[in-house]
Amino acid sequence: MSTLAGFWVYRVRWSWRLLDRVSRRDGVEEANAVLARAAERGLVLRAAYSLLGLRADADLMLWLVGGEVEPARELLLELRATHLGPHLEVRDILLGFGGPSAYAPDHQPAFLRGDPPARFAAVYPFVKTADWYLLPEPQRRRMLAEHGRLGRRFAGVRPSTLRAFGLGDQEHVVALEADRLDELVDCVEALRSAEVRRYTQRDLPLYLGIKRDVRAALDELVAVET
């Protein structure tokens, strides 16, 4: 059975920086209260990420997990209705379903295995070439097995791959979680040598965030001056 998950990426508008600090604090308090009620809608906020200083065009990323898309929409519409909401520009929305891999049924996304969120997350959309889907299935399995072997050399990097066909401009959404950035870099570089890489059409943009609890991620927005 598949589980719906999504990443909502926001940028703080310049109008936020024109507010006084007290007004910003009030907006953050209201937004924090909204996100704290995620569980009431049957949602899990796996983590919030600060992208400040890590990505030039985005400041905040939310990773939500839930059974249906409507509760997530309702929660984020409620967030938009807060005093912070008008100052948040949605930069990207990446939706997908996580479950056992069609090529390796014993492989599940890290967030479904119960792995706790790591310190960093690199999240990006992924699209394969049309030629990939015309290859014989045994050939695809062989190349993905090689890709998996390369990735398993980096035990500290925990992947979650979501199927997103028909949900947006991407076919998959990939999240790579790690506590060390150098291991994340080494893993991604090693995967570039896999044969399956020939069939990658697009894997950008990449959003790198550092995990914060929701309150801490929002608190950073109070003082944001960049």
C-alpha cells in the first residue's frame, strides 16, 4: 500500500522584512499553532527544514505525510490565512506516493521504515527519458540493482523515492537524508557512475535543507534579513 507524501517549499517575500519584529513574531506564533494541529487532520509533519543560507531562492520546506491530499491542502490553506501566510511565496510543491519498489519489493522509502529524520535533506524532482520505459524489464532491473549496490555503500544516506506520475511535472520525487553533508556528496557523486544515469532526463532543482523543529524553523524567519 502506498502513502502520500509531499514537500512544500516557500520563499519569504520582501514584504515580510518590512514588518516590525513584533508583527513578525505574531505571524510566526500563529503559523506555528496551525502546523501544530497537523495530526488533527491525520497528517504527520515529518520535519521542517530551514533553507536559509543553503538555497538562494527558498527559505522553508515542510515534509508532510498523510493518506489523502485534501487534509494537506486544508492545512496549508489555513497556513496561508495566517498573518505570515501572505508573505510566503510557494516556490515548489512536490507530491508523490511512497511504498515498496516495483523492482525491489523489499526496499521501502526511509520515512516508511520508521527511520527518524536526519540532519539534512536534499529533495529534488526526477524524470527519466522516454527510452528508459522502452527497455526490457530485465535490463531495467539489472541497472537499478547496480544503482542500489552503489548507494548501499553509504549507510549514512537514507533515500526515499516517491512515485509522482501524473501529479506534477516530475515522475518521481527523491529525498536523500543524511547527518553529514560530505557523505551525501560522496554518495551522489558515486551514483553518477551508474549505467542508469544515461536515462536521466531531469533531476533539478535540488532543495537542500537543515532539519529544524517547526518552531525553530519559523523562528528563523522572524530575524531573516537576507
